[in-house]
Amino acid sequence: MDRNSNIYTIIYAAILTVVVAVVLAFVHSSLEPKMEANEKLAKQKDILRSVGLVDLPDASAVYEKTISSFVIDASGKVVDGMDGEAVNVAAEFKKPAEDQVHPVFVYTADDGSKRLILPLYGNGLWDKIWGYIALEEDMNTIAGIAMDHKGETPGLGAEIKDNPKQYNDPFIGKTILDEQGNYVSVKMVKGGIKEPEHQIDAISGATITSDGVNEMLYRGLGYYLPYFNAAKSQTSLK
Amino acid sequence: MSETQVAQKSTTLFGKKERRLLTDPFNDNNPITVQVLGICSALAVTVAVKNALVMSVAVILVTGFSNLIISLLRNTIPNRVRMIVQLVVIASLVSIVEMVLHAFQYDVYKQMSVYIGLIITNCILMGRLEAFAMANKPWQSLLDGIGNGVGYGAILIAVAFFRELFGKGSVFGFRVLPDWYVPNGLMLIPAAAIFLIGIIIWIQRSRNTKLVDIS
């Protein structure tokens, strides 16, 4: 058959496309459970990292045992029948603020004490940054934070993940409310810390990533203020 | 002409010609330092040796199999859409590699993010398909693909070794330099890789003078 005829070319392209599509669909569907399990495990590890549980060999089992979750809406009310894990934080980020829902993960330690773990999501210099912040039961003191990023510069912005000793641990013990109870969030600042209760040293050379972290914290924690206020007035933690 | 054909027929699977296909890309015809292809990914994924290693394996698989498949199809491909056919084959192989990494090497998959997908645009692939696989038998094409993939990977790992060593003081994630060594952040920036590749090209050409342009 003439290899340069139109009909041959069209048939060839059609067959090739079908073959490739079938092969790719087959590979994808056979690997999909494994890929989803990876995504889920990575998220569970991030959540556990925020309460200081790193490098667990059985992260999934620990997660199942210690973490429960629920969901609040933009006004701080608990949404019935929704699981925190079902919320896609990246998708919520794009919605208008009043339509967003926000997951709350509750960590229960062996001694019965609880911590609230809240997701964070924002923009770094090159791409998205995200993380989880853990608050003590007073909903004010930070118990831990874990951050990750898609494409921050190694050695600079990427330090938010790679250098937890310098850029995650200092957050512990900081408070998000000032003495009058007003919301101030916590910040990474340059040129010396002026309010040691609410600030840590920023990453030198990574101003935009540090600013992104600040914005992510301010907005991310801000979502939960209505819930915090409601919960505090009832003085019971769900 | 007839002599060479006879000679070709009498060769075994690893005759002289076949060995050259595998070894040439290491020196005389290295994809990065001589053909100057695939530079983009060589700058991007060489921050750590592990990433470079995974990238190299991925590229070796894709170059090998795309060369093999295109060579098998070479007598059926309509000339007018041959580039598209080549790209479809490359893109499917890369998608498969990406899914396999996603399933079995999730950490590396996350770190390399877009660069796995960008193997598709790695010029080494199209270059080898057009220059070799379209005109040669499957076995030779497979060897040529693997040879070029390995030649690419060797440079990648060499660059990554020095970048990780001086940029983080570690190799394969293990700290090897003593604590007094302050990691040099410059080495972690892609610009450092272009200096390293330049130095490699310099060393190679001073040892192998036939590569130097006489123009």
C-alpha cells in the first residue's frame, strides 16, 4: 500500500492513537490504587509531622489510632456528616471565601490531651506551598508546624521543609492571639524579632517564600477564628 | 558496500559495531557534552544524586524503548506524520514511567514533579529517533538508545555528585563532609550545573582533541 496516501496516513494515525490510549488506560487503572495510597499516606505523614511525629514506620496505623477529623464552614459551624479527609484544601483555596469549608484534624495523645491540626495552603515564590499547623487545646499556642512546597528554591525557600529545626521548631510555643485576645497570627520577620510571642526569624534570601508563609498562616488560621470563638464560649472541645 | 553488509551479517549480537553503539555516547558522541542536547533537564534534576539516578534510569528506559519501537515501525510509518508518531511513542512511554514512579517511588516523583513529564521534550529522544532508529534495525536501535541514555545519565550523575557534595555536604542524602564545612548554596542553583557541565566539556576536549572544532 502507498505509504504516502492520505487514507493510509489517517488509518495509521487512528490505529496508533487507539493502541496508545488502551495501553495508557490499562497501566493507569492497574496502578491507580497504589498511587492513591501514596497520596493518602503522604498526607497522613504531613499531618503527623505537625505534632512532631516524624519518620514513623507505621504512619498509617498511628494515624488511624490518633487522628479524628471534622469539617467547619466559613461561619465556623461544624458541617454534619463530613469527613476532614474528604476536603480538598487546594480546591477550597480557589473558591470564594464564603463557600469554603475547612477540615479540622484532632490529635489525641496517649495521655488524652488533644491538639487541633489545621491545614494551610498558599503561594510561595515559584509555586504552591502548604502545610499543617497544630494548636494546643487553648486554640492559641502553636504546638507544631509542618510545611511542604512544590517548587521553592533548594537551599532557600525549600528550607521551610528541609530545615525544620530552624524554620519549623521556633514556631512552637508562639501564640496567635495578643494579650487582649486580638488575632495577630505568627510571622517570619527579617531584621530582628520585635514581638517574640508572635515572630520567628525569616529565611534569609527567601523573602517571598517567607512572605508567602506569613500570608498562608494569617489567612489559614483566620478561617478558623469563628470556630475558635464559638468553641471557647462553650469551653468544650469537640 | 557488499563487504560491509556481509561483515554485518556475520557479526554476533555484540559485534564491534554494536559495542560502539553502546560506548560512543560515553565519549566521542556524548549527548550532553558533544551533541549538547538535554541540557535543560541536566540543570534541573541534578541537585541530588538520587534524583539524577532516577532521572537517568527513566531516560534510559525511554530512549531504549522508543528507539526499539520506532525501529520496529520504521517501514510502516507514513513519512508526513513521522514526527507525530515519534512523539506519540515518546509521550506514552514517559507517561508510563511517570505513573510507575508515582506508584512506587512517590518521594522522588514529588521532588522531580514536572521534569519527568519534560523527558518528552528532551531533545536526545527525538534526535536519536530521527537520526538512528528511523534507519536502523531494532536491535541496533535499542543499543543506541540505551547507550545514549547511559551517556546522558553518566554526566547527570557526575554533575549531581558534585552539586550535592558541595551544596549539601552529602552524597545520596548521607552527610559525608565534616561539620565545619558550610554548604555552598550556589551549588544548588541551576547555574552551578552549567558551570560544572562546562568544566566537564573542557576536560573532555582537552583529552580528546578530535572533538575540538577546527573552524
